[in-house]
Amino acid sequence: MSDNILQKIMNPSQKAKIWWVFMFVTILAVSALLVDFGWYYNQAIDKYSLPLPKVEQVDFRLGLDLLGGTQLIYQADISAVSLKDQGSAVEGVRDVIERRVNVFGVSEPNVQVNKTAGGDYRILVELAGIKDVNAAIKMIGETPLLEFKEENNEIRQLTEEERQGMDEYNKQAEEKAEEVFGKVISGGDFSALAKQYSEDESTKNNDGNLDWIIETDNPELVNIAKELTIGQITPDLIKASNGYEIVKLIDRRYKTDSFTNEEEKEVEVSHLLICYEGATGCENGISKEEALNKISELKKQATINDFTDLVKQNSTEPGADISGGELGWFGRGMMVESFEKTAFDLVIGNISEPVETDFGYHLIYKKSERKTEEYKIQHIFIDFKTEVDIIGQQTEWKNTELTGKNLDKAVVQFDPNDNSPQVSLQFDSEGSNMFEEITSRNVDKPVAIFLDSYPISVPTVNEKITGGKAVISGKFTIQEAKLLTQRLNAGALPVPIELINQQTVGASLGKISVANSLRAGIIGLILVALFMIVYYRLPGVLSVLSLIIYGAIVLAVFKPISIWLAIALVVIIVMLMYTTFNDLKIADVVLVVLLLLTGVVLVYFFQAPITLTLAGMAGFILSIGMAVDANILIFSRMREELKSGKTLDMAIEEGFRRAWPSIRDGNLSTILTCLILIGFGTGAIQGFGTTLLIGVTISMFSAIVITRNFLHLFLNSWIENKKWLIGVKK
């Protein structure tokens, strides 16, 4: 060992630096654990009323094979679209599909456009956690619909003839229902009567049997069944919202999870929503930061007694001034993940901290909790007519004759006065005439632009517009203007899509995959830990502690983070490696920085936010082996130095110095492979490369900084005479 290294070891400032690094590692580990398991921390604060700040939680994004759901692959027909417009047309369809599947409560759907070697466009749709696959397929396959609507000032009423016809029909329906009910209470066979008379086509051929349902499936029928005992039939004919019901309760029970065999629960909550520009369905013009500040102030004011009043006065949810934010009862899988987890983890009678979803920021007030009860029901249904059945649903907007088929194109332009982004519309000749008529009769009134029955813009007409051109202005960012243009062009340039492949993963299979993956990871960690402790003794114990911190950091990084935070983390990790291990060469540091930053950028553009799949978890577990491999190299070199007669501190330094080239070369070759997998692979291959890249990156930090720091702190001079504790015989 050289004199320089010996002086460095004896230098008090070096010892101080080791303590500073230890403090940083401790802070990093605690922060990572709060990111991973902050729900338990927040729950403890609520339970014991601790005066501590809470941490905002972001859930892992689980892939299709873990959460269960459906993968759909569509072929886009671009034959009718000009070459220069093909890319934007398909991207517009991708955007429409993404918004459509959100209607089904899908948690962060993954929709990707891929261009094949033959020039065809394919759209991959992964719907994790979806319940109604057939309805999703039906809606996704529809052509995007662009409509221009004006205010509906003429709410239609039933004509006298229509009302008489409805009354006559309903009188006959009531007589039929009373006749059937009379046969039921006279001892008639319920199943036979349901098959003969019921007008519910989905159940009549199944003896009127709805099988097991819960309240959220059919509130009216379940509320009727709640009043019955098992085997009892409703004592009176029930007039429901859309017909007459005769109900028989076959059985009732508490619903259990098919995988865990635990009883499921439901919660009753109300919420206060503050949305911001860019959130789904929000047009209030405030920024994300302003929304967070506002809801944080409301949180300070909120109490159980005045929560409803606060909601009515402040919530941006449509209709909240009437509903008070009431959401009623719901079970798991019915809300977006972050909202649902907070609602179930919250203590009854408490109000949550602000929770972010795609719709904005929420305050959640948990009113009650109960076990989920399910009912096995038979029913006979006799239909009657309502006004809506005859004249349809009356809305504030009515259709005009102008639709997306009359729009030539939409482009982004800039206001010459203040350079703000605008969206310019160009209609064809027929559409120009229609638009002129629409604007002439709606001066100083709004004209709404709907895409897929969703209002994307509601501008006010200042004057009649001629020439077939219109400009939509507002508080747009460039990205928002581009997004609106994409949506409009998707309506103007409809791209037919054909479903060419469908794969379904059941929810139970997804849970089994998660459980098996976790079990494999835990067993692997235990075996690795036992090997390290038995073979390397005390250094093995320290390496296991280092691996635990490593695992916490990796899991924290797997949660959605911004590219700038990821880059900052990479730089901090590499600089700590350099300042901790002074024998690193500048060339080594530069090479590591460049490769890791390249990896971060590729992860951001190809795989962000990281979606955990089985392949991704395999990459994570493999990275654990890489992390252990680095420790083994270091400890083996240390043993060689100790056997040659060097002191413990000198052996640690020299062991790290000699092990570094092998660690560097082995890990960098793996990183290069990961970059290739991320850059040129797709789907599961990208996921595997992404998690392996992150794991290998942090494993280098774990081995070079954390393990070395622990060795210097915990292997003191008294071990010099007890070298058997580090696996070296006298």
C-alpha cells in the first residue's frame, strides 16, 4: 500500500467525510422508504395525531400481466389519407382511444402507435384492470366523431298524442305486471313465469336469474333485495325507475376476494375537487400550482361539519353545488388507484391531504366503511315507457348540420398581437356555408366543439364568420394547441381501425403473477442474504443492509418521476461515487455519467412512467444479483489483502481499488446491452431493459458508496484480532 493511501486513511477530514456520506445515505434511505411505504407513515400520523408532515404518494404503475386486463392490437387503414397527414391522423386516433378507454375506469391505459417495416400503422392498446372488454372494443372501434353544437333553447315537450300513447302503453304494462304478480303470489313457478313473461332479455332465458350482484351493479334491485329474507318474494309489486319489478332473493353473503379469500369492503366518501388546466375535462384556467395552493388552503379550513358547504362553494366538479361531492358507496377497482387507496386507507371521519388524479386535486372525506354484501336474485321485469324513451334525453346543446366531415384541416398558428397559440380551422365549401349560417345566428353566443361527445372548446362568436375559416383562441399553451389540433384532425381525417389481435389476462391470474413474482424475489433475497452472511460473516451482514437500502431506492425510482429528477439522481450518484472512492479516474466518471444519462433519456422517452410487468420484475431481480456480484468482488479482494498482512483499513481501500475495474467493466457492458434493449426493443423487452438498467445503475452506487461506507464505520480496530468475523483465518 502506498504512503499516500495510508495518509489518506489517517487523515481526520477523511473520517469526517465518511460520516457525512453516511448521513446522506441515511437521508436517502429514509426518503426512499417514505416514497415506497408512505401510506403506512401517513396512516400512523392520522391514527396517533402526530404533528408531522405527510408525504404525497404515487402508486406503482402495474402492467397488464400483473393487474390483469386486455391487450388489443389494431391495424390502421391509412389508404385514404395523404402521406404527409398519415402520422398526425394516426396520432389523433391514438389520443381519442386513450380518452375513450378512460371512460371504463382503466388505470392509466397504455396506448402506443407502432409503424411496421412494411409501412403499416398498428395501435397497441393495453387496458389493465378493465371490467367490460366487449364494450371497450366496441367504443374503440368507432370512427372519431367531431360535432359543432349550439345552445338548445327549445326543450321539446311531449305532444298530447304522444302522452296519450305513453299512458295507454303504461296502463297495459301495469295490468300485465299485476297479472304476473298475482300468479307468483298464488304459488306459480317463479322460474317458469320469468321465462314466459319477463321483458329483461338478458335474464329471462336464465329463469330471471341475475346470479350474484352487489349494490353498485344494480342499486335498485339490491335495495329491494335488502328488505327480503332468503327465499322470500317481494310482498308487493315494485314500480322501479324503468319498469315493474317482482324480485325473489335466493341467497346473500359477504363477498370475498377469490385470491386472498378475505372479505371485501366498501367505503362511503365525499370529495372536493380543484382541477387545473391540462387535467381531464377541466377548463377553469388556473395552473396546477394555483390549484394545489387553493386546495391546501381549503384543507386547513375543512372540518367534518362544514365539508359539504366547502364542496358546494369551491369544488370544480360539475354538479357539486347540488350533490355536495357525494360519491356514495364503492368498492375496490371502481376508482382511479390513488383516489381509491387514499379512501380505503383513511380513518373513518377524517379528511385526507390533497390527492392528485388525472382530474385534479381532491380532498376526500371518509364517512363510513362496511363489508361488501352480495345477493343472488331472480326477477321478473315488465317494461314501461318514460318521456326520455319517446323524445330522448334533453340537453343544453343541440346538434348543427356541421360535423368533422366538413373540416379540411386544423393547424396551430400564433396571434400576431401577443404571439399566443391559436387553432385555425379550414372547412370545405359546404362546411363554409354551414359555419357562416351557424355563426350568423349565434353572435354573442357560444358554439361548442365536441369530439366523441366531449366538449373540447366552447368559444363565443363575436361576429358572423365567412370564408370557411375560424380561429379558436384562449389561454392555450403550445402543447395544448397541438393537442387540440390533433383531436380536430382526428375528426377531420377519420382513420378506420381493425382489431387483429386480442389477449386477455384475468384479474386472478394477474394476482397470482404478482404473488409468485414477490415470492420468487423474497426467496431469492433470503438465499442471497444467507449466503453472504455465512460465507463473508460481518461484511456479509453489512452487504445485506446495503442491499435493503438498494432495494428501497430502486422501488422508489420505479414510481413516476420527472426526467430532471432522474438526471439529478444520476449526477448525485456518480459524484458521490467519485468523492467517496478517490482512486476513480476522471475518464471512468465521464464514461459512467454519459452512459447513465443516455439511459435516463431513453427510459423517459420510451418507457416513462415505468410500467412494472413480469419482465420488468425479472430485470429488477436480476439486478439484485449484479449488486451482490459487486460486493463479492470487493470482499474477495479484501480477503486477499488481509491474508497478505495489510491492516483492515488498508485492505478495505485496496480491495475497492482492485475490484473497481471488474465492477466497472461488468456493469457498463450490461448497461450498454440495456440501452440496446430500450432503444430497439418493444413491450416486455423494453420493460426488462429499463428495470435492469435502473437496478444496475443503483447497484454500482450501492457497492461503491454504501457498502464501503458501512465497512469503514462498522469494522473497527478491535476486529483486527478477530478476523474470523470477516472470514479470514489467523
